[in-house]
Amino acid sequence: MGECQVGRFAIVSSYGPHFGEEPVLVGTSGSGTVFFSGCNLRCVFCQNYEISQHVFGSEVTPRQLAEIFLKIQEIGCVNLNLVTPSHVVFQIVEALELAKTQGFRLPVVYNTSAYDSVATLRVLEGLVDIYMPDFKYADATLAEKYSGVRNYPQVAKKAIREMHRQVGDLHIENGVAKRGLLVRHLVLPEGIAGSYEVIDFLVDEISVHTYLNIMDQYHPMYRAWQYPELSRRITRQEYWDVVEYARERGIYRGIPFDPYGAIRTGH
């Protein structure tokens, strides 16, 4: 058992249709989320810390995991959404192969923190239809301080390049994502996430057509209160500054419209 606290068998905390994801992943029937316990990051502000850090859930064999995948398809979800899968990739591959022999055919979403090795991602080539990395930080020192991992931006950039090589820009049919890259980015207080640098990377090195969800839901959870700079929610201004910068750089997919007309104060 490694630092992720998971051994031979994956641990699943819950599964079923989920309607809180991006609209392009939900459709009318929901995204079929499977929440894996354990994580390869140690984010001090994790909003799912009971699952990621305390590893709440039940061990499942590959056959049991394949049955979960088939159940997701049976209840009518528009995709299979693997949440925090990086540390159980080989268990997932084993289960997917079993499920496919029994008629599994849903698009597979790889919902990750982006701290993935290129070698591991290449194992997934042809199995994953939609990559959804959450690019968390542009600064390696801050990533190590708040999430306990080294060289995060370097690893994440290599991973996202590989993801885009495999599946390209996000392809949507009738309002539902079918294949491609969808990037998430959570805005943190005090510019800790390095949001402008993240956007620059996506535009300059991936694609101006990248579907980007800039998220505003940060609030102090878990151990965030131990860090004064993380002990408050972000302001409206902090969020819309990032959105407007993305617009300026040419990002247009997934970007919200500000009904209140926030004015950026500079960056």
C-alpha cells in the first residue's frame, strides 16, 4: 500500500448519476460518476477530504468495478466519469476490459488533478474519451506547500499535452461532450493558483479552442484554516479578473458571461 493508501483493489466511496458537473458532461441523464477513495495529492483545502485523505469507502475487485461501470450504463448516464482515478489506473483498465466484453460502450471521462505521468496516460490511450484535468497551480513551490507534491506544474503540463495529443479539443454533439480535453481551474485567494500563467499555457501550448471551466467555488475546508492566505473565500473581483484575462487571451469555450460587468483592476 502506497502513499495513496490504496493497495491491490480500488476503493469506491460512491457511484451514480451526478448533475453537478459541467453541463456538457451531464446532458439530461447525468454524468455517471464513480468516486475513488485515496488521492496522489494532499491538498490542505480539499473539499472531499473524507474520501481523498481519510479513504472512506469499500474495496472492489476488478469484476465488481466492471459491474459498477455496467450499472452506470444501465441507468442511462451519458458517460462514465472516473473521479480521482490517477492512483488506481491499472485497476480501472482491468475493469474496463471486463466491462467491454459485456457490452459497455459509454464515453469514459478521466477526472483528474493533472498530476499524472505520461507513461500512465499512454496506458489509457484508446480507453479514455474525455480527459478532464484540474490544473491547480502554476508555481511548484506553492503546490508542494499546499498539496504535498513536487514539480506539480511541470508534471501537469506534460500530462495535459499528452491528453490533448490523444483526444484533441473537446467535441460536443447535441450539447453533450463526446471526446476531447476539458480543463478545470479553481481560482484560489491571493492569486495562489497562478491563474494567468495557467491560461497562458493553455493558449500558447495547447489550443485557444480549449474548453476551460474557471471555477469560483473555493471555500476553506479541511486544514485550510491553518493557512491565513487560504482561510477566506475568493472575492467576486478575483474570479472575474481571471475570466476576463482568459477572454483577452482568446479562450471562449466554457467561459461564463459576467452579468454585473466586473472591471479588472490589473494582473
